[in-house]
Amino acid sequence: MSNNSIYRFIFAGGGTGGHLYPAIAVAEQIKLMKPEADILFVGTKNKIESVVVPKSGFNFKSIWISGYARKLTFKNILFPFKVIVAMIQSLIIVMKLKPKVTIGTGAYVAGPVVWAASVIGSKIVLLEQNSFPGITNRLLEKKSHEIHISFEDSKKYFRQPEKLILTGNPVRTEIKLVDKTSALNKFELRSDRKTLLILGGSLGAKSINEAVKNNIDLFIEKGIQIIWQTGGLYFEQYKLYNNGRIKVMAFIDDMASAYSACDLLAARAGATTIAEVSQLGLPVIFIPSKNVAANHQYKNAKSLADNNAAEIIIDENLSEGIFKPVYELIHNENRLAELRNNIKNFSKPDAAKVIAERAIKLAETV
């Protein structure tokens, strides 16, 4: 990497795909517009970014940092020391590259990097994927020049509204809907039955998997076939349910076919899932995870439900409460059409391009 180009960018974020993939989407757009740009990602060495970023063709450096656990653990004792080390490491990184613009995606790793970048005068751009902003972005608000949000509801949680831009979540996806019959054939399912797609995330969702298992006979009895992504942690436990009507998979590589095959999706309410289903216009029942910071998945889902763009099942009611809403909705063509139409209002397919253009403009300002 060199400092010859004025287009020098650092991206700070990771830990989960929801914090990482939006950053990659923007970085790819910057490279398309300014091939000479110097782009560096900063994250942690034991999370998803350390693998995905190099595979995406970008330079990567790690710092020693972790989040502060909400319950009392030994790791929390190390937290202040980790923060100091991460700040020093971040200062060394930014002083070497001298980024014109630093883009933070809200994860804890963004904190020390964005702070260090602000010390040397880098322009600061923050990306907020969730309806309820994370603590990192709220702490960094004062240092930022722009904050790109995905939900209108986010505005009330920030104190400097002049910095906010409702841009949408820049998800890196080439997913397009394909012919439904062909998609069903890939999963060896029939086109004369209603199809439910279950997504619980890459690791899986214990409560969703248990609810599907407890209601599987009802689904089959009522003629509903299921594409069931259990997640890697749970596949061995549930693979015995795989049959002609239930397709049990640890992961789904061909998401385009899975989305295209389903009449209805039941999924966690992560920001990436919301961005994808909004772009594709899929009817969805969200089952927000309760094991996330500040209950942000529920707030994400409620933003859509309040606009008649999705339905919600509360996780605590799942085992007894999953079958009836799924059965009633999957056979209600008018309601499905209404949800498809309304959720498209949340789609911002140009988000990555818009943020990249604004980051480039900031880099060009003296």
C-alpha cells in the first residue's frame, strides 16, 4: 500500500457478517469507481473478517480487542487493558496509511480505529444497520462527519440529526429471484404444495429448530413442505427429519433458489436478512432473537411490522405459536401479496453505491 493516492480508506468493523458485509459492499463500489484507491480493513484475527476480507481481495490488519460481556466474566477484567492496546495498535495503523476517510460499521472493533483516525484528522463515516443503533456508533457520533442509517426509526437515537442520511443497508449480494419451478426442482420439492423456508442464521437458532421439530407433523399433515436451514451446530440433531417434504440443511449455498422456491419465509430479524428480503420482495414472518444487544432484532422487525411489511412471532411463544400464523398466512394470497409489495418500500438497492460516492467526495475535500 502507498500514500500516493488521495483515495485512502480504512474500514473498521466485523465480528459478525451483519457488520462486515456492508463494509465490503461499499469497499467494492469504491474500487469500481476509483481503482487506484488504497483500502485497508481492520478487525480481529479470530472473527469472520480475518477470513472473509482477504478472500474478497482487500488488505487486512488485526487489533487486540473484544466486546464487553453483559454478564460478569473473567474476560471483562482484561477489557480496559485490551482497549488501551487496541488504541495504540490503531494509532500505528492509521499513522502509517493516513486514511482520508475512515468508515466504521458499528462493531466494537470500530471504536479504537475510528478514534485513532479522528486524531490524525481523517474524515469519519459511520454505517448503522439496525433500527436501534449500537453503543459504538452512539459513542462515535460526535467524531463523525456522516452517519448512514438503514431505518427511519434510528433518527431518534442520535443527537446530531444533521449528520444522518437514510441510505439503507449496503448488503453485498448478487441474489436475484429465479424461476420458482426450477428452484423447487433443485430441492426435489413439488410445485403443487406450499413451501416454507426456515432460516436461523449460519450457526442456527435453537428455539426455531425446536419449534419446527415440535410442529413438523402438523406442517406435513396440512400439506406444507419445508426448506429447513438448521445451522451447523444443529444439523446432526435434526437431519433425521429429512424426507420428501422436509429438506434439512446445515447451510444453504444457493440462496437465490431457496428464496425463489418459498411461498413464505420465517427467519431471524438480522439487518442483512432484512436487506435481502426487502430487495427481493419476500413475505416474511420474523422471529427476532432475544440474545442480541438491546433487543435490536425485535426493533428491526417492528419497524417493518408497524408499516404492514412483515409479521412477527415472539421467540418465547414460538414452540406453541409457530404453526397457526404460518398456516394462516401461507394460504392467504391477498395478505402475501400485500406483504410482498410493502416490504419493497424498505429496499435501498443503491445504498453501497451512494455511500461509496459520498466517501470518495469526502476524500477529495481538503
